[in-house]
Amino acid sequence: MASAPRGAHNPRPVDADIDHKDLLKNRLGAFIHHPFTSLVVALLILLSVSLVMVHLTLPEDHRAQGPIELLQWLITAVFVLELSIKCYVAPSKARFFGQYWIDIIATLPWTQSLRVLRVLRLLRVFRVAVILSRRIRFVSALFRSAVGEYVVLGLIMLMLLAVGTFALYVSEARARKREQAQQLQEVATQVAAIERRLGKRDPRHHAPIPGQAPTRKELEHRLTALQARVAHDEQLSDAHRRQLGAEVDDLQNLLPAPPDQAQDLGEIENSFWATMFFLVATEPMIDVPRTTVGRAVVLAVMFGGLTTFALFTGVVTALMVNRLKRRMEIDDMDRFSLNEHVVICGWNRLVPLIIDEVISASSQSDDTAVVCVADLEDPPEEVTQRNNGRIYFVRGDYTKPETLEHARVPYAKRAIIVADTTIPQRSDQDRDARTVLAALMIERMKPDIYTCAELLNPDNEVHLRAAGIEEVVVTSEAGGHHLAIAVLHFGLANVLNELMTSKIGHTLRKQAVPADCVGQGFMDVVQRCKRERDWLVIGIEVQGQVGPNHESYAMRLNPDPDLRVGEQDNLVLIGSTVV
């Protein structure tokens, strides 16, 4: 008893052929790398950076610090969840940590004693740059310009400016307060010593609180009071009075002078402009930092500015090659968004033509992505020149399952396997063997995928048919038939050239049977389609919508005029390339 053909009565859904754990990873990956999710993450990063700036500029005892702290904890929890999901779905944990180490450092919940290190959260601006760079790929490809790279460099400059400004402000402001507190404490200690020597103490001056420096205003008042007491104390000798008066005058000179508002880097505005000058001109236009941390920040900003401008120059001089090669590499954002795409395995001189035809045909109906899988060091130049934002490149051996997984074969709708010529030393038999091996692997990963394979030796077709490949093309035979037609029938070669491309004129294609034609005879369908739709129907693909594995499947060209057209059939027709 013959078994039911595969796909006829027991079609298996795609998810049934994918491990449940991998399916969960795919769904989580598609969610976490969805454009909307990436946009939300970018907005949260900008909000978190803004809160850090507000937190550093407000006094520590300000009443808004509590709500800001709570909101930062909530945003941090979202970032931790985001990074945890990305770590779970990442195919390589080492690659994940290498890609997201800045985000991990910036997300660590620093303790209250290390609150100054929260300035590191500004580093997540790098992530915003990456997200925007990937998401505006289509604009960059459309205008043939490095819009993404310019956005990245601009955000890097903003990050350096923001980090440098607030790090400089925090370090210099705290150093200034610390120095002033030490000077005031020293003056207070000597004032107290003079008061003890006089043996009299103003009752309004309380004992100093340990660890708390007196204010400048308080010390000025006490010094003024001491001068009056020294001048009017009758028990002091003239020599002693002159000595105490000189000491009081010296203490007044020791009081820290108010900082210069125009030069003090402890002011946020001055820190901003100083960082701007260090970043752009590498020259101190306001003041030089007094602290070691401030000097280190300035050096980092100067080095970052020089590096950024060098990168900008490199982007301008090597615009097209660098951009297109990088854009074709699949990252996690692209990988989890690829579904119902076309996978091309192998490389030869026919691949650019295949890509042109697939992109040209898909642009008329849907935006189909194409993934090229080849064991090449860099994407071929013929492919990079055709990149419209939906062509990707996967480097690796297409006969290995991990490479096909990276190309998301289990989620593709079509696969094309060409006779690979990347290694010239391989024989035709070796190339056909690799085609058969890749076909077996692809059919095992997704049995219901539509696969077309190129063979060099027609004797190997039986192996591909046994594997369930739907279409097998022997390019040498096809070329021979084309030449024979050209020789035997003058002018038909041009007809074949037009019918075999979807770029110009009319082309061969399949079309589902319109509802108003179901059940009619073939000749009636031909007349009706020509009259109403300008289609020239030349054949019927019986059970074409079910698939070539159906027991009743057949391709019939110029069939009997009375053949009834079924609901599951497809029309084979010649129609305009403009749909």
C-alpha cells in the first residue's frame, strides 16, 4: 500500500519541525529585536541619560532626588530584563558579551556610596547610535550616503560632550568644596585658639560640630568680633595687641576667596564649554582642571575628539565600500526579522542575475529579503553593488547546519542551491555532491520549503528528486536547448530572452485560478483571461497550489480545450512584467 505523498494529506506546520526551545528563542528574539522594541529601548536610554544629568546637577538633598532615584531603578530593571533576553537568545554568549559589555557596565546598579559612577550610564548613548544606525539602513541605501555612520559619529560626539561635562563638573565642584572646607576648618581652628588665649568667648559662638566646617560668613563675623575685642581689651599690652591684630589680619587673608564664576569648572556651564573646546580645538579656553580626575577626563575627551574626527574622515573617504560590506552582514536585529525570505546557497557567476530577478519580481508584490550563503571572506562586489537594503550575506559553509541556521532556513519560503565555484580546484562531481548534501540538510530543517537546485551532471538528478527537491535545473542542458532553438528558429532566442526575465516586456509566470474561472473549460479560461486581464494562458498546473508532491500533480502545456480548471490549480501564462 503506497503511503500518502508528503504534504498531500498530512501537512506539518513549520513549528512542528523546530525544537520548542528554539521556537521560544525565536519568538523572544523577534520581540526583543523588533523595530518598535528597539525604539522603546532607545527612548528609555535617552530618558535615563537625561535623569542622570538632572541627578548630577541638583543638590543631593533636593526633594526631586527621591523620585528620580525610583524612576532610575525602574528603568534599570527594564534594561536588565532586555539584556537578559538578548543573552538568552544569543547564539554565542561570547559574542553577546563582546557586543553589549558597555550596556552591562552602564546598567550595573551602583550603590549609594558610588553614586558618582552613575555617570557611566551615559555610555548607553552608544547603544542608541547602534539602534538608529541599523534602523535607517533603508534611507542610507536609498540616497547612497553614510547617513547611519554620520548619526553614529554625531551621537559619539554628544556622548563625549555629555560624559566630559558632567564628569568634569562633579570632580571639580567636589574638589572646590573640599578645598574650601579644609581652609575654613583651618581658619576656624586658629580663631578658636586666639579666643582661648583671650580667655573670653562670645556666647553666641557655639562649639564647632566635629566633621562639619563653619561657613565663610560665620568666620568673617567671628574675626570682626575678635578685632574689636583686641582693640578694646585694656588688659592687653601694646605689643600683645599688635601681635594678635596681625594674627587676625592674617586669618582674614586665609579665608578662601569666592570662585571666579567665569573660570570655575565647578559651574555646569563652564564645564560644558570647557569640554566643548577640549573636544573640538583641544585647547583650554576657560581653565585647566585642578584635580587628577578632571585632567584624566580632559585627556579622554581630547583623545576621543581626535579619534572621532579621524573616523569621520575615514567614513568620508571610504564611503561606499565600507558601508555596503557592513550593511550586508546579518546581526541580531536583522536575523530575528527575517521570515519568508529567499536563501541562495553557494556562489557562481549566475548568482547576481538570480538576485536581480528575485528582487525585480518581489518588488512588484512584496519586499522579499535575499540571504546569500557562501564561503567567502567578504561579500562579492557584484552583490554589494545591488544591495537595496534587503540583501544579506552569511559567511560560511552552506553544507553545515549552523550556517544554515544563521541564515534562518527554517523560516525561509524558498531556497536556491547553485553549483559553487568559490574553490576552483573542485570537480563538477564534487560540486554536485555538495549541492545534494545541502539539499538534504535544507529539506531536513524545513520539509515544506520550496527548493530549486542547479546541477552540472544530469545523472545526479535522481538524488535530488529522492530528497524531495521540487525543481532541478541542469544549466548546461538549458543553455544547449536555448542555442538549438536559436539555430533552428530565427528570432525565437529573443522571445526566450524576454520570457525568462521579469524586468522588461512580458514574462512567464504562474497565477492562482481566479474565482470566476473555476470549473470552466481551458479554452473558455484562455479567452476570458485574455479579454479581461490581458493574460495569455498557455497551460495548467494541476494541483499546483498543493505542491508537486501531490499524487495528481501535473504540468500540462496547451492541454485539451475541454479540460476543467480546478480550484487548486494554477494558470501558466504570459503576462506583462508590470503587475
